[in-house]
Amino acid sequence: MVDPIGLVGTLMGIVQVCGKLMSICYDYRMGVRDAPRDISRILDEVVSVGSIAQQLVKVIESDSAPSLSSLQAMGGDDGTLRRCLVELQDLTASLKLGKVSSSRRTLAWPLPRADAGKRLQVLAAIKSTLQLALAADNTSSSQNIMEVSNLTRLLPSVDKKITRLSESVAQSDENLLAELLNQLGGGSQSAKQKQEYRKCAPATGDWLLNTAQYMKWKTNPNKILWIQGAAGCGKTVLCARIIKDLQDYGGGEQSSSLCYFFMDASEERGVDINRVYGSFIRQLIHQGATIPRYLPRRRRMYGSLCGEQQSVSLKELVDVLLLQFEHNYIVLDGLDECEEYLQDGFSGITELIKKMMKQTKGQRHLIVLGRNLEQLRNAFKSLKTSTVTIDSSTVNLDMQTALRHQFSHQAKFARWPMSLKKKIEQSLLVQANGSFRLMDCQLQTLRRCATPQAVQKALKDLPKSLEEHYFMAISKIDESNRMSVKNLLRWVAFALRPLSLDEVTSAIAINVDREHTPCIDEDLELLDPESFIDSCSSLVSTYCDGDETKGTQDVYIKLAHFTVREFLTSDAILGGTCSDFFMDIRLSHAFLASCSLAYFHHAVQSAAGDLWIYHPLARYAGHFWYEHKELSQGAWQSFELESILLDLFDEDGPYFRLWTKVANVDRPWLPDELSDTNDSTALYYSSYCGLTRVVKAVLDKGASPNVSGGLYYRPLQAAACMGHLEIVQLLIEATAEVNAKGGALSTALGAAAAQGHLDVAVTLLEAGANVNYPNPRVFRAKDEALRYAARAGDEKLVRQYLDEGLSVDSHAQVSDHPIALQSAIIGGHTAIVHELLSRGADPNLESSFSTPLRAVVEAGNFILAQVLINAGARVDAHRSLRSALSQRRKDLANDREIAELLMRHGAMVTPSSPDTVGTPLLYAVRDQNSDLINALLDRGADPNQRGTIVEEGKPSFPLLIAAENGNPEIIDSLLRAGSILDDQDSEGFSALHVAAACRTSDGLKSLLHKHGANMNMRLLNGSLPIHSAASRGTPENLGILLDAGADINAINDYGRTPLHCAADNGNWEMIEALLERGALANVKSQDDGANTPVDMAYLAKRESVWASMTFSADWDDERIERLLQRLKEASY
């Protein structure tokens, strides 16, 4: 007889394996695009088998269990149940996750149809056998047992190697998870919560936690509770109390999760929004969430996942993890500080909130804390939001509780008489006026009192506002310490990253005399740094951060409150006794630039050991001095730094070699980490930095101006890119090769033109620069030099280019960019139009989907229209007339004059025959004249006939132009008439390529969804439609292509991904969308110089080209900088 315990063990094994199989099948069903029916069929069978096995366990364990003779016959080590278990385990191994398709975002179903059929047969037989066993007395069970046995012999058994592989994969997953948690960080949020919660008295926040509104928010999902309050009213402490309440409320159950984040602008500034998502991921994993293996993983830093090359956005991963819980509680503190704290400011956090609350599958409970600001009110308009205002009565209750708690638990106050503490309480509650921050500052003052009399006097003199408190705090600084405190505040308030206590201690010892060079002064070194910082506790505070895996912690200094920086930079501080503490932003950065240079110089000079260990500020100083110099906007020149700079750029000395380990001045987006791979020369760096005297000194020592190295290849290209005219002249005098090609912007002339430095361009031309050497990043795909000059209205440079031999009709190779003549017309530069025409410019040459005459009539310039017609501009097509009449301008008389002029010179309202550059159908499609298109097609117009209406020598076809316009009605008409759906032009553009690059999505949807256009058509350079979308399209178009199966990380023949294309074109909204959809940011292309999306994006921002693009209209410099920081961090 078989032991029932053995039966139970085998059946429980079957139940457990079925549970794993169910999870795997769900993952495949979610991760496989167009999932086959086999997945659902196997899943259904597995669910049934597991359910029957559970019922059998219950039967065996019941008090009235039958004899189970049929079931016992299946037992034993070689019994049918054991073979069933083995086959289920074999199926589990066969379905192991990790196989991905070429799309890099989906799983590949591993079972061919024949194998899946066999597996389904086995599962059906197992289910039948268990059902018979459940009946206990069914005589046919043995027959089913034999059927199962025979079927199982058809399939290979599980090999030991697979078992070892599974164990290896499991161990690898554990290692990856450990690495992920380490890189995500997020421990600071837990530490922050604990730190703030320690400030809570036992009843702090009870006024909120016991309200019906808060209780309702906890139980009713998908609503936002916004707790509003003035600055300093204790919102952060209240937030810590709320988090503790929610932790207790969850009770550790897996049915709910809790994520929280504190935004503190006094601690950090310019943080990527991915820090928030990364912290949420870490918190959710610690609460039991698991990352589905079908989800790809990101690479490094602030929530980036490690492991596979695939990538999924952190936002998507957060959603996946949240959906593993029934209820999600999310707490965000400091929303009013996010404008400084986050790179994306209010837009970043409001986008996060909206995405969180629009997820309907989860039960989301979101609570936010912040001041009542207009930006936040606007963000919450469309969301279900209720508000709680922290008014004077509620905050006074918490303040009273906090005061009494301190009086009874702090040793100093505990000894004071009860009557005195009562008087303090009454006085502070009135004077603090609902500000915890002010009350805390006032208590700091009272702690220093030694007698009741001193306390009573202090109560009368306490500051009535934070501004007054900061005045008093600075006024009381001993004269001997004022310089040190001022240095401390300036460094902490304007440093470009958080500074440790050791770094700040080193910085304070730098003596800056405006009449002399900054120097390290041993007499300024702090004897007791901790005590000194404590003495400034009204202005600064400390916090700890470090590497949890190594168990290390560093102390960092931050402003005591974000209002301290506001005070130091405001006009309020001027005119009083503290005016010497006023900090002009430009001068403060100049101060830090000069101090950084002085410190680095001194550190190298006196280094007896490891520079980076014994001189804590050296790494920061070496990396950031140039950024501070640039932020000072020239103010740094008021300091005498020439001798230090000459030493720094002396390649024979010790300074330059050590500086280049942290120097990335031409790539400021890189972190200040030590590196030995820098190949740039002193002349290159000094040319880039605009240090004229240094450049001259380096050249005088015999340095060659033609040594390559650095992002821009040579010193001349670097100086031209940055617009340093005097340095360009010095380098040319030193025989720099003006036509040298290489680096990010190819030639010096290309770099100057791309950046709009016309004076530098003229100098280069005079020195023999070849105007026909294109910039491969700019001219090949965007513009040419003559157009820059014509658009800028620089008549002298236009003449110079033409005198040097540049063709008057030279134009971009990409068809949608205007030639020089149109650029001058658009800019209204009449003199340049005359100059170009006198030099032989063709008034009929088409570009930018237009002719010069059409550009004139669209601009409403009657005089230039006459000039062009007199120069031979043709008016033998209807489009110029339509352009003149369709413009809705106020000056109707001027429009009428232009129309009459065109008609007098032969403009036809309804042309019926092809003109010299195209066909009537092409023009009709161009103008989106649906009636005319249909009429032409009805009369037999060839829908595939090509014409050169886009660019001279480049034939196009109607469907391509219709797709460019994004008009689905016209697309449908052409395809019904016989247009070839996947036809391509001479460059390889298909209709889908240009529709993807369109600023609307209707045409793309029509071609893709309605007509089934091929997404795998490639240009001559191997680019797919998704590359076109990334270059000039919209996030909506990107989403359409991705949802249809396009590969977000597809590469063209040059190794460029869609993210490269978006970055190269300065398509900021597309960069943002690609990052959100999980595009890889660390792929290197085959381009010279800039070959990563990060490099290309930073260069695109520096070039003037992107500013004229329509997709950049809503992007200012500040918003772009936040995006670039995010892109940089995603590439690590």
C-alpha cells in the first residue's frame, strides 16, 4: 500500500509546479506580441490540473477519506503521479523565460505548434487521469494511466544540465537583483522618513489622521488628497507621520504597497525625475514585488536596471510592480520645491501624478504635500482631488504638542520650571504664526539662555519672521568667523552637486582677496569642523548618505531650509548690517570658479600622497571650475588667475596630467569620475575654454595646433565652435590647418557656421577655409553655409561665400530645407535677394517644398514678387496664386495687388497640363486640393507618375507628398486609384517614412492600419520609418509605430538608433518620449566624434539649427537642460 503522505507530497508538488506554469504562461501572454492560442490552451489545462490536484489533497486529508485504491495505484516513485509531476517540471523548463524576439521588447514563444500539440495531449491525459482518480472507483483509470505513460515517452526527460542551468539562472537573477537594488539607491528616503518622524510628538498629526476626509481617502481608491500649507508649517514632519500611519495600516500584508518620496531643494537641486521612479521600484521590491522576467532591464544610476540589453522605462516598470498589489499608497512631499529640486520642475512631477492616477487597473491612493501654488492647482484640475489646508488652528495644535514633547524629553528643557515653559509655549505659539521652521529657530535661541531672566528677555527680542531670524543669525556671527561662514554659505548654496563635510572644510580654507589670487590659508582651516557647522545651525544642517553595500556613510552639508538661499540672493539683505552676505549669482559662481582653480593648484603642488584622498575638494574643483566660470558670465576675470591657469595647462608639469583625469570640459555632461582615457591636449582645452593668454603661452612653447584629440578633433575646431575669434586668429597664425576634417562638427568653418559665429566664419574664409567642405552633422542633413548667412541677413558674409566660389544655388541634400534665396526672402533681406539674383540665383529652383516666388507671396511682399518675376520667376502653375489668396492677412489690398500681378504674368487658376517641373496631380496633392485630385484621377491621371516638384533632380510621386501632408483622405484616393503602397523615391523614402516624420498622425494611421504599409522599408542609409519618426516626428507617431511592432532600438547602416536620430536633430520631445518608452541611451554609432545620443543631444543644443525647428517651440533652455541631464543619467 502506498503511503498517503507520499501521495500528498506528490500532489502538492503538482500544485506548486502548476502555479509556476500559470505565472509563466501569464508572462508569455502579456509579453508575446500576437500571442498564439497555444498559450491560452496550455494555461487553461494547467489551471484545471492544479485545481483537481488541490481537490485530491483535500480528499486525502479529510477525516472521512475513502480507500483511494485508484489513486494509490498511481503512487510510488515510479508511479503515474510521479511521472505526471516530472512531465509538468519538464514543461516548466521548456517554457523558461528569457528568449526575446528581435524587437527587443517582446518574448518569443518557445514551443513550435507540433510540440505544443503534444504537450496539450499530455496535459489533457493527466487531467483525465486525475479526474478519474478523484472518482476513486472508476475502472478505466488504468487505461488512462497507460495512455499517459505512452504519451510521456514521446517527450524527452529533463536533463541534469537543464537543472544546473536553471540554478545558474536563478543565481544570476539574485545577483542582478542585488546589483539593481544597489544602483537604485533610495535608502535615503527611508532615512529621511525616520529622521523626520523622530521630530514627531506622540500626537503629531492626529488632527488629520482622525478626520473623516483622511479616513475616506485611505479606503476609497483613485483619489488625490492634497495637503496645503505655508512654507515652514511642518508639512515634512506631518508627511513622516502619515507614512508611519500607512505603514501601520498596511500591517505588512501583501495586498497593499506604500511608496513615498521627499523633495528637498535645500539638499539637492536639478534631480532627474527617474530618481523618484527608481526609489519607488526599490521600495516595491522590498515589499515583495517581483520583476517579471519578460520585462527588460535598464542600465545604471538612479533606478536604471542592469542585465539584458533590452530596456523598459522606469515608469512602465513602476506600473508593473504596483499592479502586483491590490492597493497602492503613494506619498509625495515638497511638491512646491520641485521646480528647483527636479530638472523637469513642475511639469515632471505633474506628469508623474497624472500617469499614476490614470492607471485604472490599480487601486491608487495618492497624497501630496506642498504650498498652494498656481502651477499645482492647474495640474490637479483634471484629477479627482480633495484638499486639506493646514491653518493656524491645526498647526498650532501640532506645534503645542511638539513643544510640550521637547520640554518633557529634552534634558535641558526638562529641568526648567513649569511656569517658565508655559510662558515660552504661549509666547512662541503667538510669535511663530503657524511656522514650525520659525519656532524651531526661536527655540535654538532660547536654548542658549542660562537664566529665567535671559529667557524672558529673549522672548521679547525673538524674530517675528524667518527673514528677521536670518538677519539676526548673521548679525550675531563673530567678526573673526564672518569670512568662514560666508565661504560656507556660498559654497553650499551654489555648488553644482552636494558637498561633503570634508569638501566644505577644504573649501572654507580658501582665502579670496579681490586684489590678489585666491590661495589656501592654513590660518582659515577649521579646528573643529563639526562644532563650526553646529554653530551655524540656523543656516545650514547636515545629513548622511553613502553606499549601503559597503556600509560607508559620508556627512553632507545643506542649507537649513530652502528659504536661506532665497534670503541670501534677495534684495532684502541689502542696505543693512548683513549686506556683506548678499550673494550675487554671477559673482558667486566666479568666486567658486576662482577658488576651485586655486584649490586644485595648491592640492597638486602639495600632494604628498594620493591627491584625491588627501585633498577632498580636488575632484570637484578640477571638474567644475569651468562650469562655474561659464555661469559667472565673465565675472571670473576680476580674479587674478593667469599664473594658476598657465600652470594648469602646462603639459610638462604635474597639474595638467592630474587635471585631465577629471576634466571633461568639452563634455560637461559626464560625471566627475576619475579616468585615464582623456587624449586632449593643453592647447585643445585652452582653445575650447576661451583662455586667450594661455593659448598664446602654449603656442609660444612650440605646441602644434594640428594635434588631434577631444570631441571637436583639433583646437581650431574647438575654438570656432565656441566662437573665440581671437583664439581662432592665433591658431591660424600658428599654421593651424583651416580645412582639417574630423570630430563632432567636421571642419572649423562648419563648426562656426553651425553655431552662428559669423565673425569667426569670415576669418576662416579669409584664411582659406574651403566652403565646399560640408559639416556632416549639419550641412549633410540640415543646411549649408550660404543659407546661414542669408538667413542671418549678413550681406558681407554672403558676398564672401560667393566670392570664395560657393554655388549661389547650393542647397541642402534633404528636400525640406530652403535654399539661400528663400532664406533671404523669408528674412525680408531685400539687398541679399538682389545680390543672389545678380549672381545668377535661379528664381525657379525649388526647395523647402516651395519656390522663391511662393515664399514671396506667402510673406505678402509685393516688391520682392515684382523683383522675382522680372528675374524670370515662372507663374505658370496655380499654386502661387492660391498661396497669395489663401493667406489671411489684414492688408487685403496688398493681397489683391499680388494676385493681380501673378495673373497678369500667366498664372492659371485651373492648369490642365504638366508644367516644366511637375504634374498637375503632384501640385494638387501638394496643395491638398481634394476636389482637384479626384477630378484629375477621374480623368486618368497616373497616380504613380513622378515629377521634380520637391527638389531639382529628385523625382517624387503623389503618395509620398500626400503622406508628407498627412491627409488620409488624399492617401485613400490615391491608393484606390492604383498608387503603389510601398513605392520609394531615389533616396529610399516610402510614404510611411514621410508620414512617420509628419507632425500629425492621421496619415500614418491610414497607411499603417488601414492599408498595411510595410514598416521594414529602408532608406539608402538603412533607416526605417521609426528613424524618420524620431528625427522629425511626434511622440504620438512613435507610439503608433511601436504599438505596431517597430523596434525602438533598431539601427541603420551607420549604427544609429532612433534615439540617435532624435538627439542629432534636437527633437527634444521625441528624446523624452523615447526615454519613457525604454530606448537604450548607451548605444554608440559609427559616427566620428559624437557617437552617442548624449553627445549628439548636447551638440544639437549648441547648434543654432534646432531653434528653428517646429518641434522645439515649447522647449526653453531650462527645460532642455533638464532633459539632457535625464538623458545623460540614462546612458550610464
